[in-house]
Amino acid sequence: MDNPKEKTHNMPQEEMLLDMIPVIQQLVEEFTRNTKNQGSVVLFVGSTGSGKSTTFNFLSGAEFKLDHNEELELKNHSNIFSKMNAGVISVTKQPNFFHNKNNNHLIIDFPGFLDTNGDWDQLLIELLFNKIVSLGALKVIYVINNPQNTLQNRGADLQEFLKQLDNPKINLILNCYMAKWPDDKLRNKIKEDLESVKSLEKDKPNLISLIDKILIKRRAAHQEDLDIFFSDEQRNIFWNEIEELTKTQIKPRIIPKSEIISKYIISKATTIIQEYGKQLISIFNSDENQNDGKYDSELHLQLVQFQSLLNNSNNYSPSQWFLNFIQICEVLTQYKFKSASNDFLKIFQYFEQFEQFIDGYQQLENINQLAQQNLEQVQKLFNIRIQYQEKIQKAEEEKRRAEEEKRRAEEEKRIAEEEKRQAEEEKRQAEEDKRRAEEEKRQAEEEKRQAEEEKRQAEVENLKIQHQVEIEKMKQETVRLQMQNLEKEKQQMMLQHDLEQRNLRLQIENANNSQWRNSLICGSQSATSRLKQQQKKDKNGKKTTSKKTTSKKTTSKTNQQKQHATKSKIN
């Protein structure tokens, strides 16, 4: 069994693949974070030394100067710029990102393909490229160091890159061009060269059919060139050309360095299958766990599942079959080999996303078939153990059934006793209910009697009240009648008084009238007498007149006194 602590010495590939996983995850997360809500993604790819980083820095706003070798270098270094190297040694180990907010473009300086730093770095770059281009449509620009008027080396590096893709549509940048041809003339010449280059693979289209646009970036050999070719005006022109490029969905076809992973998977998978076979034979060939006489349902289930897995491999994909095999073996071996297989499973499951490009995953079917052949002895042991477990299961089932029947009988007895107790309780409850009902009936009758008594008393009280009310009414009526009688007597007295007053007035009036008539008569007689006397006594006229006047006044005064006395009597 492998010791995990010795993996660095026994299998350095495993440690390097384990280290590669978090690197890829981190870079993909960074790519996802930088591309979130961005308009267009531009991916600069190419061989080491092609000038990708210089192009990236120029578009990112960098300013340059010429060193003593007349090579470009940054005037002001910044974290947003990529490191630059004029040689063939790559200095870009991971992508660099720059977001142009003015046109909503994200450009990515991708590490160089065909790197000289080794297969492991190239594998990391290829896996990362494969993962990034599968996340969505983007603009891919392949940068070629092309100082002459013809396509350098007939585009061999470009052909190697395009072999990894399934009929892509990419763009070219001819970088470091030093000749004097106009851009259009150079572009047409390169197109002719591309059209003349046949694909390295049979039945594949020529290079020209895989190229969309060709951009040209001239080299600054002198300060005057630098001021022209790397001016802000040229930067804006370059950006405008990139904005006009068409996004496309890139579909990877192969990962050239995937053989590293394939060899590891095939070797390690074979070792794990062999080791689990030994472990299973060792465990199930011994009597250590067979004489305890107990049925293990989990063990039985795992044995049946393992047997089913071996007999029905066609129902699973090779990867799924292998993972199920390891999972069941871990349980059956009580995880004795888990520490050695953990790292492998981590690698196996992570790189499974690239399985269509990694031949080792395609070879799993052969490995699985080999495992089934090598595990025939294990299957025989499993059959024996399954039969043994089934016998124990049957015996335990019969014992359980007998105990269940006994328990059921005891339960039925308990239920019968409980029912009897419940019946007695119900009888007692019924008697109690009857007694309670009779008591309630008695209470109801008593309440009814009390209610009737209260009603009778209320009626008596009502009669008393009514009698008292009648007496009060009679008293009030008597008083009213007395008042009416008094009022009538008063009215009669007033009428009697009025009659008496009227009679008195009439008597007075009659008396007055009689006196008046008498006065008139007396007056007339006196006047006549006086007239006669006047005539007789003309000589004494004044004296006679004075006497008549005095006599008349005396009579008038006497009449007034009589009338006043009569009114006083009436009042």
C-alpha cells in the first residue's frame, strides 16, 4: 500500500497535479471575476517572445522607451502592466487583465504557448486556455513576431495552436514588422502565404479559412519610430480595430500535454484496483469476521452492490463505474486504503471536466474490464460471504419473526386486559354518568320549584303593588273629585255673588232712575213755580235767580251723594 507521506518520492506527478488544481481554480475565478458584466473579452495568445505583453501593455496605456539595445521597455512600471522580455524565456506565468471602460472591453495577456519552461507549465496553460474559452464567446488574437514581408516559418507555431481547436475563427497580429510595405500590401501578402500553407492534418481547411482579420503592429527601431508607432493616436486606432473584431465561440479539440495526466491516471487507477483486490481477498478470506454469527445489513448491501457493479458495468460510464468501485471498496476495506486513494480521487474528479481531451479517461473502460477479470476470486469470496450473510439473515429473520409473534401475543393479551379495564372503566363511568344525571335532574326539579316559588312570590308582590297602585289611584281620584266639587262650589258662589251684584246694581239703577224721574218732576214743578214767581216778582229778579241757583246746586249734590253710597254698598 502506498504511503501518502512518501508520494513526493514515489509519484512526484501526483503532487504537481495536486498543486495545479488550486492554481487553475484561482485563475479561473479571477477570470470570471474580471469578465463579470464586461462587454467583450479579448484574449491575446501566441508563442513566447511574440510580443503579446508589449501589445497588451500598449493597449493598457503604457508608455515606452528604448534601452541601450534599442529594445522596448516600460517608462513607468505598474501592477496593471505585464512583464516584458525580448528573449525566448517566458515571463508571463499567468493571465493579466485590463478593462477599458471607454469601450467596455476586457483584454487578457495569456501565457505563451510552446513555452520553454517545461511540460508542466505548458499543461497548465493548455488547461487554463481550454477552461476559459469554454465559458463563452470572445475575441481571440494570435500574436506573431513577423518582422519580414512573408509569413515566418510558414506559420508553424500558428498551425500547432490551431490543431488544439475545432475549426476556429481567430485574428492575427503581425507584430514587430520592420519593412516599409503599406499595411494593405503586407496584409494581402500574408493572406497569400496563409492560403498556400496546407493544414498539418488531413481533411482540414487551409490556414487562411481560419483567420478573420489581420492587424499590423510595426516595430520602433528608433526614437522617431517610437514617437509615431506608439503614440496615443496609434493606440486609439489600434483599439478601434480591435472593437471591430467579431466575437466567436472557441471549441477546444485536444490538450497536447494531457498525456501527463493520462499516464498518471492509468498508472494510479491500475495500482488502486490491484491494491483493493489484495485488500478484499485478505479481509474476506479470513475467518475473523465470519464466526460472530451476526447479520450485518450494511455489509450485505455493499457486497450485493459490489457484485452488481461487477456484473453490470455497461450501465455506467467508465468514470462513474470506477468511482463507484472505489466508493464501495472503501467501505468493504473499512477505509484502510482511503488515505492512499484520496489524492488520486481529488485529481481524478477535478480533471474529469476535461475527460474528452484526456486519453486516460478513455482508457478507463479497459482498466475497468481488467479489474473485473482480476476480481474473479474476490467475486467467489463475495458469493460465499453473501450466502453466509443470507443464511444469518434468514436465521435472524426467523428468530425475529418468533420474537415478533411472541411480542404480538403479549401485545394482544395486554390489549385484551386493557380492553377489559376500559370496559370496567366505561361501566363505572356509565354508572357515574347515571348518578350525575339523576343528581342533575333533581337539581333541575329543585331549580324549577324554586323558580315557580319565586314566580309566585313575584306575582304576589305584583298584586300587592297593583293593589297599592289602585288605592293610590282611588285616593288621587277622590282628591280630584273633591277639588272638582270645591271648584264647582266656588263657581256657584261666584255665580251667586255675580247674581247678587247684578240684582243690587239693578236695584240701584232703578232707585237712581226713580230719583231722577222724581227730580225731573220736582225740577219741572219748581221751574214752573219759579217762573210764575218770576213773573210775579220781576222787580226782585236777581234775588229770585240767586235762590234758584242755590236750590239747583243743592239738589245735584244730594243726588251725587246717593249714587256714591250705592256704589260703596255694591263693592
